[in-house]
Amino acid sequence: MSDGPVMDADDRWKRLSARRGETGLYPLLLEYPDDSFGPVDGGHGADADADAYFRGEWMDDSWPPFETWPGLAAPAEAMADPDVWAGEVATAVVREGRARCLALVQTARGADAPAALSWRGAAHHMTAQELAAVLRSWEHRFGVRVVGLGHGSLYLSVAAPPTDAHQARVLAAEHYLACPDVFHEDPDLDWSTYHEELMRLREWRLWWD
């Protein structure tokens, strides 16, 4: 990883991302240099399952209007090439000053990066392996790519946002079960309209306290 912010970090991220199939290294934007990562070998939570995780986290009042776990949200059709759109989100993250450092992770896909690094940003709520399982599922269903992270933040690009209200409401339940801190601690977030935001947003920022 870099010792500090990198000049043209978004352009470098795009070039490194385009070569990841050749190098076996996935680029991440970091909020700041960090030595708290602990790279690990192994399957990066390959045995974990997103549906099983969500089902295990579900409580009777988890997410209205659903009385029981509704199952995973249906996949959506991509509105853009997921890798190209990830580059656009990387540019936004860098130019807004949210993350300008760079790291390369020895993993084939971004969804596995938190587990490959033993990232502890969500540790009080879920393991890095469980998070990787959720990210792989979102990667498959919504064209999600991991763009960057911080101590407790995760920046994701979304190339295939939900297109109907029911699909978006189920996805909102998934977001809540994976990252409840956003809903409990963001005073500007309206639970009743969050699904509508998911139909519009092309970037998700998740964070854990």
C-alpha cells in the first residue's frame, strides 16, 4: 500500500483494475495509510452464504413491511459495464477527497478483499468472511464492485440498481441487516423512502461505528 495520498489515484486505480486479471491484484482506494490490516490465506469466506447470514440476523421487526425474511432481492439488469462504472465511482471518491491512498490486494475479486485483509471495519457486527459473502452476492445481483474502504467505511459502485419497489424494499432489508449503524445513526436517513434511494443511487457507502 502507499505511504500516503497518491497523485491521480483514480486514474491509477482504473489502470490497476484493468490489469487485475493479469496481475492477480485488486486495487483499493484507502482513506489513509493503515497498518492494521492482516492479510490471510484461504478461501476468504467462500463457505459463507449471504442468504443464510441474512436469515440468521432477521428478527420479527427487522424491516417493515416484511413480517418474515423475504429472501434475497431479485437480480437487476446492469445499466452500465460494472468495471467501467466502478472507475467512475473511483473518480468521485478521489475528487471528493474521501480516499486517495492506494493498496493492492492479492485476490481475484473485490468482494473478497475485506476477508483477504482481515478488515475489522465491521467486526462488531459481522466477520470479514460474512461481509465477503454478502458482497459476492451483491456483486452477482447488482453489479457491485468494491472501490475503497476506511477504518469503518466501505465504498461500492452499483451498475445494476433495483428497478421496482418490491425488489428495492427487499434490498433495503439486506442493507439494514448488513449495516444497521447507517440507519440508527444517520439523522438524515428516512427509513420509509430508503428503497426509493436505492433505485436511484449508483454508489453505496456503508459504514459501521
